[in-house]
Amino acid sequence: MGKVIYLDNNATTQCAPQVVEAMLPYFTEKYGNPSSIHTFGGENRHVIDHARHTVADFIHAQYDDEIIFTSCASESDNTAIFSAVRANRNKKHIITSAVEHPAVMEPFRYLQTQGYRVDYIGVDELGRFNMDQFKAVLDEDTALVSIMWANSETGTIFPIEEIAKLTHEKGALFHTDAVQAVGKISVDVQAAGVDMLSLSAHKFHGPKGIGVLYVKRGTRFLPYLMGGHQEKQRRAGTENVPYIVGLAKAAELAKKRLADGTMEKVARLRDQLEQGLLRNIPDVKVNGDPAHRVPNTTNLSFGYIEGESILMYLNDFGVCASSGSACTSGSLEPSHVLRAMKVPFQFAHGSIRFSLSDQTTQEDIEVVLKELPAIVKRLREISPFSRMA
Amino acid sequence: MWDYTDKVMDHFKNPRNVGTIPNADGTGQVGSLVCGDALRLTIKVDKQTDVIEDAKFETFGCASAIASSSILTEMVKGKTIADASKITNQDIANALGSLPAEKMHCSVMGMEALEAAVQSYRQGGKPVVFEQEQEKIVCKCFNVSEEAIIKAIRTNHLTTVEDVTHFTKAGGACGQCKGEIQKILDKVNGANQQPQAVAKTYEQMTLVEKIKAIEKVLEEDVRPKLNLDGGSVELVDLNGTTVQVRLTGMCSGCAGAQGTLKNFIEKVLQDRLSKNLTVEQA
């Protein structure tokens, strides 16, 4: 495999070298169990406390103990959702959006089979949250509202502060899956007024296999994993010290990038890519809300051709991206996000998501701008629908 | 990432016979933009010998759809209409080495386009769109007829609903027709099997059947709810109509245990099996 042009950073990111370096001692010489009574293990307790503080600071949590370390954001999502309904048994209504990650969607579907009333709030053609529908269904019987901060496929940012405020007015709990927001835009749990938030380290140059559930103090909480005193009895299991250290290091670096203009640079490259493709290829359409979008993501639909074919040609140039097309996943329908946005069918099957990072270079963008128009042209020559264009 | 064979990649990257034959003797179309894949096949036929002299395709779809179409044009060239009509989707997949199970419907699309093109030739060349028999549409999302499903089951020896979805796309979207697909599978594959025993009432069951029936209800309707609270239940014994159970996990020692036994477990067993059943803590 030649040079990799990695434009799939919403799927995962490269673990930063500083992160790896910070983690290594905790695999080898500092392998103690933080729960041990001896100094050798007990010192790692302080290491975790320090990491917890770094993460709390990163998302502007008021107290360090509001941070619970988990194995991934999917675990955080599941924990938050089941805790919210089990701690509020008298309420039988829960709300989420139609464009969530499966880690939120599937628990909601399961709870629906267990007798819960579930509302899935829709989006408009730009992927914007339908606030009117939300206000109409929210009521005193609502136990939980779980709405993602930013969408993984289109990058569209939802008005979390307003949704949280409305949720609290009806006395319900508010959880947000912020996996695609954290590290890309400033996330302030206090300003936004969220009760619970999920994040994952590997989306911002941390390691895979470590996540966080933020639970605001005073929130009624029941654990998902039982059988240990760790994390104040809220998440059983020996603390994953090296990964917790890696997560904290990644948070520290991400905080710096958000402050020093790096993400603006990423946005400029993203815009250059998007504008260049729109200019040089006919029948291309942007999916998402350009006015409220994370800085690294663009989702483009190439009319009359199919996404997997585009990706496989891009792969020849080392370009890594992803598609919401049916064929890439092995499912038979285009992505649920694009369908919720009612993207026309001639465009839904040909969507490509490019997600950049601070490591993306001008040269990377130029390769795509140079190669993609010819790929699209070639596939359209094979397609029986091109002449409809 | 799909494990495509070299042959699939070759035909995807270097598709043979792309385009449309002007004044074709047969034109077959299948699929649409909505479905996510579509194929238009045109053929030129020597009217004297019925031999297909040329074939061209245009395809909207993924790598395996393009490869299936491309190899199909190579397969039909030089064959008589009668021989070409015998090509099955399995022949197309075999010619490509293989296709991932989830992509077999691409080879079915090739077979259907060929069927339509042959029909078009026989009717004098007017383009034919491959159509499922409207009155027997099983999968409304992808417009798949009972006939197409039966054909896929017979040709490819399919045994599960998932297989049928991979080959025909039926059941791949909303999933509402999965029950009906299972019935078709049972009908096609079950011809030689023993007929199902007529369902007995609880009272007619043997002791072993009764225990199995109770265990089934506990597993399907009771444990999922108890599991939500971190608890579960075990079947300990059956004395006449008295079901003895043991609550476990968070349910054991729970203050509401008696309520769980009587108002929930007993009620479910009565509803599902017999009004005479009572439940007791073992």
C-alpha cells in the first residue's frame, strides 16, 4: 500500500505519538492496580485522578467526579439510556432523533419493545433538528431525551443548549452523544446544560477502547456494569490505566488545537475541497447544514452513480473516505441519516463523506481534486441514468 | 471492505462492452435509481442463426453490479438465444470466481436483464423492462414477486430468509415481508418434510412438553423484563398445576418479589398457557 490520504477521521483517527508515549509506561513498569493498598498500585490512583481532572476541564465539567471512564462511547450511550429509564420508572416516554448512532438508536428500539413510548424527532432537508416536532411531543411523562451533539455523517450541529433547556422544563433528563463534536468544536457541558454526555477518545487522536460518560452531580444514576467499587460504584471493572492516560493526553492536545486556530485551518481545507469539487463536477450536492457544521466534515452526493464504486476508485490513489450508500455497508438501503433528510434517490446512493483532521494537508486535498472528477466521469459513462442529468 | 475476487476487480476496473447498441435487436432493463442498482442490456442477434453477435451494458451500482454486467456480456456473446437463456445467476457468480453473499443480488440482476433482453428480441426488439408479477409482490420496498423468490430459492438452494434477502433483496429494507418469505421457504423446501404436528393445548401436552412450554414462555416473555432490573428467574419444578420458580440476581430478596411472582410471572403463564397455573417461590 502506497501513501495513505486519510480523509475518514469521523470513523477513527490516528493515535497521536504523544498519546502513545504517555501510555507506554503504564503497560510496562507502572502496571499496578489503582485499587491496591500498596504504594506501587496506589500511585496509579493519583494518575487516574489527574486524568479525570484533565478531562473534566476539557469539557468544562464542574466537578472531576462527574467523569466516568468507560470502554467506549457505545457503552456510555447504553449506560446513560438504561440508567435514565431505570431511575425514573414512573415515566414511560423517551425521545431521540431519527439520525442517531446505532448505539443510541438500538437501545431506544429495545425499550420500545418493552412498552416505552418512543418519539424519533425528524430533520429537514439540511439535516436540521425539527424543534416544533420536539416541542409537540415532549411532556411530563418523558423520562429521557437523548440527542446527538453533531451528526457523524453530515457534521450538522444540533442546538443542544435549547433542546436541553426545553427538556428540563418538563422535568426530563437530557443525554447527548457528543462523539462527533468533542475535539472538533468547543464542548461546555455546563453552558449547554446537559445531564449526561458520551465521548470517545479515538475520534480525537486518542486510543480506541476508551470513552467517557459525563454524569452531572445530582443526576439519579444506576450502573450498567455491576460488580466492582470502581468509579464510585458507577462502572465496575479494573481501571484501564494506560488508556485513561492516553485519553487525557488526547484531550489536552485537542484543547490546544481548539484554542490555537488549528480547527479553523482544518475548516479552510474542508471548504477548499468542497468548493473545488462543486466547481469541477456537475450534479454534486452538499448534504448537511453548511451554516452549523463541525469544521472537518463534508458530505457530498454525486448524482446518478453509486458510492461504493467511487470509494473503490479513490482507494487506488490511497484516498480513504466513506459512503452512505447501501452497497458499502452490505445493507440494501442508503444511510438512515440521508433518508431522514429525504435526499433524492438519484443522490442518496452516491454520497461520499470526507472527514479531515489537523493532519490533513493541502497536498491531500489536491489529490482528491485532481482525481475525483475523472472517476465520476468514468462511472457516469457506465451509468444508464447519466443522460437524465 | 469486501473480499472481491481479482476477476470482479478486473471487470469493475476494466468493464467490457460498455454502452448501447444502436438499433439493438433486444433491450432488457432491470432496477431503478430508487433500488440503488440498475442495468440496461442491449443485444444484437443474427436472425438466421439466433446467435448473439454483440452485447453491451450500462449499469448504475456498486463494483459487483458493474462486474456482473460486464462478464454477462462476455458470456452471452456467441451463444444462441436458447443457450443464453439457460444462464443462471449462479453461472454469473461462478464466472466471476465468487461474489460476497450480500452481493449475490447483483448476479440476479444480470440474469433478469438477460431474460428481459431475450423477451425483447422475441417480441421484435421493443425494449422490455423486467417486471415482477404485480399481483404477487411480496417485498414492497424492492418490488420482488413471489415467483422471483421461488426461483432464487430453487436455483440457489436457499434455506433462510437472510439468504433470500442476499439474493433478491426482498426483506432487506423494512423487513415486514420476512414472515411471508419464511412461508415461501417452507413451501418450497418443505415439500418433502413431515407435516407440522397440530398444536396441542397445554392440558393435552405430556409432562416434558409442558415443562418446555413453560421454559419457553419464561425465556421469551419473562426474563427480558426481569433482566432490565438486573434479575432473572429459574424454573425449579412443576407439581400438577403449580409452577415452582426461583428468582435470581437483583430479584432475589427483592421486596417486590411476591408481586413479581403473582402479578407478573403467573399472569403471563396463565395468558400464554393455561388459566389453571399458579406460581410459587421454590
